[in-house]
Amino acid sequence: MVALDVSAAPASTRMDGRMRLVLLVLLVAQFMLAVDFSILNVALPVIGEGLGFSLAHLQWIATAFALAAAGFTLLFGRVADIVGRRRLFLGGMAVLGLSSLVGGLATGPEMLMAARVAQGLATAAVTPAGLSLLTSSFPEGPLRDKALGLNGALMSAGFTTGAVLGGVLTDLLSWRWAFFINVPVALAVLLVAPAVLRESRPRVRPRLDVPGAITVTGGLLALVYGLTAAGERGWTDPVALTALGAGAVLLTAFRAVEKRAASPLVPLRILGRRTVVWGNLAGLVAFVTETSLVFLMTLYLQDVLGFSPLAAGLSFGVLGAGTIVGGVLAPRFIGRHGARTALVAGGLLQAAATVALFALGDDRSGLWLLLTATFLGGVGNMLAIVGFMVTATSGLPDSEQGMATGLATMTQQIGITMGTPIMSAVVVTSTTVLDGIGLAVLVNAAVVLTGAVLAGFFLRRA
């Protein structure tokens, strides 16, 4: 947890005791959710052996979680606006703790898969509810920017921590502790949160747009499944192409449904806001590129340099440090230069750091370059992510913060899902692993640079 020095700050930027408690509760919850995304990656082979998963079905331990987490995020973001964000947040945390306990006690594949789906659904509920509680608890401006900066820093650090923690727990104790570790954290949040968090929902409850909920949830599920299948079987796989096509059709239908809905899930005027559209596209680029870069560097460390999984995971500690530094610096940077400049500057720094990784060779003499570049890339990526969150949620009333943060969370989770299959497809086009990684690094940097330039241009006109 990063201490905030506000002793010399003006009154408008000073957090009181209650704000600090709100921030602490929400940051702990978001950090735990981020850890959950990556904590099982290292443990998958061990889980497969222990519970009898076939090699072909092993990836579903991760895929089932991703499908539920990404597919239902936008729906739960709107549900939070209707039934109350505090209520959905607490309900989701209870489901997360219970499903983690069930996962740790699993005796067979069916029981574990049910727990993973429940964890994904809990994540889809808690993430937008928690973010909307954060944005509605802190007024737009320096205080909200500071809260979002810390949230983004701990979220990114959570991804790295999950990879390291999963390896440590599996090696020293058992893969079951990758589930059990959530239980006391969820219980602590549930004990403290009711006394700290205030309910937040509109006075007049809008009706839930059921046709919109069905089409967008079905479209997102099909899209995430198609991306996952493409990463495993290739981009010409008929199942992957069918799923991606179905996702495109359903999401197109969703837009048509929203035009006619009396209480749309996402009002078209929101989708027409330049800050929402380009803020989320910039965020998508940030998550696609940084999470896939972790995949590329993991491939480099293990397949090229021969590092163990645990050593490779520990090497990303510098990336986690970079994201924390970026998260702490981002609010001050945004306060001085604006969110648009943070998006552009962060993207440019991340692109430059990524390009430098093209110089890596097949020996360990370039390890210093990898560590330096990933640290700087983490700083730049976090500047961009906080800039994206501020841009995508600013200028909207509190009654629509659940929907706005639902969109932002959906962007985050789809970006995490998309990055690895895309870069994996680039890697396999080359004859050697090192050449493939080098090509993918250049593609990654080009995507970051393009996103930064486009966001800077179109947001200037907002």
C-alpha cells in the first residue's frame, strides 16, 4: 500500500479518514481480483495431474474464468447502477470467497470448473461495482485521479504478483492454496466494507434492458471464446472463426437493440462520446500490448534463455515496480498536463521501451536491457491506463458510473484475452523462437505507437 502525503495539499485535494478507508477496502479487493487472473497459470500442469484433466482440456481452467469475467462485466456494471453498487460489490465478494473455497477443496474436474466459472462471475460483478464505488466516492479531479492511479498501479502489480505467488504456493505448499488464499481476504473485506462503503444508486431505478443484456453478453462470450480458440488452434480454425463471426453479429445486433430500447444498457449518446470511445480504445491497446509483452518475455526467458518458471516470474518484479511508480506519478502528471497527454506520453514511453527489446539476443548478457525496458514500459503503460480510466469515466453523472466503469472493465478484460493469441500468431510465423519474438515485439510497439497517436489526435478534438 502506498502512503499518500497530503499534509501540504490544498483542501480540495485532501483525503479525510473515511476516504482513506474506502480507498483501502476497494484497493484490496481489486488487487485480489488482479492476482486471480494469473495465479493459476504456473500451477496448471500440477492441477491437471492432481485432478485428472487431460492435456487438451487443461486450458479450460483459465478459459472458463476469462469467459465469465469478460462476458458478464458490462451487464453487471449496469446491474450495479440499478440494484446498488455496494450491494453488488458485497454479493460478488461473498461469491468469490465461497467459490475459492470450493476450488481449493475440489476433488474432480467438474467441481473445479464450476468454481472457476463462479470466480469469473464474481469478478465480473465486483470489478465494475468496485470501480464505480471508487469513482462516485471521490469527486472528479485530483482526488479521483489519485484514487484511480493507485487502483491501476495495484491492479497491474496484482497480475505480476499472481504469477510469482502461484509458483511459490505451488512449489512450497499446494496448488490448492492458490484458491484458499482468497478466502481470508474476501472475509476481511466483507467484515469491513459494510461499515465503510455507502450505497450508491439512482433514486429512480431504470428498467434492465433484457434484449440488450442478452445480445451483448452473448456477443462478448462468443468473442472471447473465438479469441481463445484462435490462440490455441490458429486463426483459420473453423470453430474460432464461427465464434468470432457470431460475436460480431451479436454485438452489431446489440447496437441496433440499443437504438430502440426505452432504458438501454448503454445509451447511444454515451457510445457517441469521443472521450468514451477513444478512451476505451486507448485502454484496449494498453492492455493488449502489455499483457502480451509479458507472454513474449516469458517465452524469451524460458525457451531462449532456459529460465525456470519461477525465475521467469520473479524477473517480472521490475515490471510490477514500474507499474507502481507509474500509478503514483500518473495523478500528478494528469493534474499538470491532462489525461490526454498522459495517454499519449505513456504510450510513447511504452513504445520506445518495447522497441528496445528487439535488441535482445540468445544469451543472458542482455538481461539488464530486459529489466530496464520492462520497468520503463511499466511506467508508461500505467500512465496510459490511468489516463484511459480518467478519460473514459469523466464528464458522466454518478448514476451512470456503473455503466461507464463496466465499459472500462470490459475493455480491460477483452484486452487481456486478446493480447496473447495475437502475439502468439505472430511468433509462429518465423522459423526460430527468437526471430518470432523479435517480430512480435516490433508489432507490439507499432500497435502502441498507433494507439497513442490516434488517441492524441481524436481526443484533442473532444
